[in-house]
Amino acid sequence: MTAPAPSASPASRTLPLVEISGAPRDRGRQYGEAVRPQLRAAMAYYEEAFGRSAALTWAQVTARAARWQQPVEAYAPDLLQEMRGIAEGAGVDLLDVLALNARGEVLYDNSFADMEESPGPASEERAEGCTSFAAFGPASGDGHVWAGQNWDWRAAAGDTVVMLRIVQPPAPTLIMQVEAGQVGRQGANSAGIALNANGLGGRFSSAIGLPQTVVRRSVLDQPAITDALDVLCRTRAHIASNALLTCREGFAVDLETTPAGHGWLHATDGLLVHGNHYQAGVPRALAADYRPLSPDSLVRVPRAEQGLAALRGSTGPDESRKLIKQAMSDHLGHPESLCTHPDPRRPAVEHWATLVSSCVDLTTGDYHVTAGTPCDRDYQHLPWNLYDGPYGDAATAGRPA
């Protein structure tokens, strides 16, 4: 099901809500039918964006995306079935949906130079911007476990974002913020595990790995933090990405995952923040000439740490959410700030913005998001609770009566 269309007023705009259930292909059909306008808008935008950044037509993009069909089917056949259902529900081709799920992999791929129709690898561009956080223990004055992020990406993609709830027993129930048609991105599950993710950039070998949407969905499908870590450590993703895992028991770990190896970080006094540069160490494959693809990340991370330090004095969840909103609304370096706004110096197709600011209370299961920049709108409290699903019973003691 899907909620009514969002308001035209930015301050009151909310994200569409889509809930799906059943077998993988049935879930996909429900999803595709619910997001048909947003999915087609996403295809139109990426056709323009790929044409500008890589001189590729949409037909060439989908042809390149086809190489991920077999790896996805081998690793997660249920997710390929879900994609088939999405395509059927939206009235598009499977490769259109696969391309939306592998947009980053196509953009950062090094292995197409010998394809006859190819103009060569796309030029290097900034990594998908995000600032993720986890706060618990001494970093959380109210005693709750908090996780969230500012998801910064192409501003035009904002109209394609939906909140997706997937009921898939016996696996955990998921809540995620995704671009229409994607099977995974960032979110949390009924086992009390949150995944927040950040692009890292850098080009690696041409060996085929899994798309990030498939990896992230597989992480959130797990019932325990160790199982989620196992997915990240034992699968080979195609491009580099950062994964910040937080669990309701009061623990967080950050993995900088790359096709050439991983680095990791743990929280300091209960606070862990990550951006779009390598913080655990630059991979050897990139070390010789590495430069951050998102230099503003060097500002965003310490500013988020400074702002979130105020959580230590919080006396309750309502105050905590206000403090998180305040921290994630920081404008130092505007427009490429923690709260990101379009840069008028760039063409419209290259405008970036914070598409969603998320704030998840893993203690109570309350999920809050903004439909755009957090500085000028309030958090939308989703009608779904994380713990209304398999594995949620263990958390009910932390929920209000």
C-alpha cells in the first residue's frame, strides 16, 4: 500500500509509505505497482545524468547492468525474483530495475573499456554523500540507542525516494529509505539492527562483485549483528562503501568495505560518526595517489561529532531528537555542509542535497525521517514500529506502555 502524495510545501512534505509482504515476486509486484510514477521518474533522471557524466544512453546503461543479473541470482535468487516482480508491477523491463539497483556500480566500473559501444570508463566523480552516526551508552543521556544519517545524493532523486516496509517472515521485518525500485539501501530491522551507509569512492579491479543494494538488503535480512557482519565480511561488493552497524543492545561497528579489503572502527565513548572519506585507513590499492572524492566530508564528520556530543545531556527521547536534528542541520561550509543544499554554481542535473535525514530509536523502535533537508522541516514519525515483526519480542521491554 502507498500513502497519499506528499504536500507541495517543503516544510510539510512527507515521504510516501509503501508496505509489501508475501513471496519475493509478489512483494516485488506490490512494490512496483505502488511506486510506478517514482520509478519511471528515476529512470528518466538517470538517463539524463548518465548521458551527462558518462556519455551513455539508457540502453547502454541497462546493457552494462545486465552483467550483474547472474551474480545476484547466484547469491540472492529471492532478490532477483523481487526485482522481476518490481519490473512487472511498474511495467518496465527487469534490466531497468537492475540498472536502478546497480547505478553506482555502472558509474564506477572499470571493466567496460573494451566494449564496442563504450566511450570508456566514466570520469571520476564524488562519492555518494552521507554522514552516518551511532550514539549509545555514555554518548546518550537518555539511555537509548540512536542511529541515523543524512543521506546526501542528487537533488533530483529526492522525488523518487520512498519509505519501504517489507514483511517477510521468518526473516526480520525491514524499514528502509530507498530510491523507487531499489531492493535495499539504509534502514533498520525488527531484530534491532540498523544499517547506515556511505559512499567511499575509488576504482578497483574489474572483477564482478555484488551491487550495494543487494549487499545492504542482505545485511538487514539478518537476525543478529554477527550475521550482519558476516555478510559484509564474506561477500565481495563491486564498489567501495562504508557500513555503520548499530544494534539495540548498545553496540556499533563501522566497516569500510572495498573489493580490495576492509577497514573497521569502533565507537569512542559510545559515539561513532562516519562520512565519505577513509577513516580507518586508505586501502593499499588506492594509497599511492588517494584524494577524498568528497572533500567536504573532512568538515562534516567532526561537525557531526561536535553537534552530537550534546546528546550526553539529554533527559529524554523528545529532547534527543531535537538535539540530533540540530546537529544534523549544521551549515558550516554551506552548501556542501553537513546539511547539504544545491550549489547554484553547478548545472541543475549535478545539484546535490540531503534527501533524507533519519533518526532511529533502537530502544523503542520509533523511526523518524525528514523528506529533505533537516534544517527546515521536522522529523516525520513513521506509523510503523521496528519491533512489530519477527524477532521484535525481545525489544518490547524497551517500548513505552
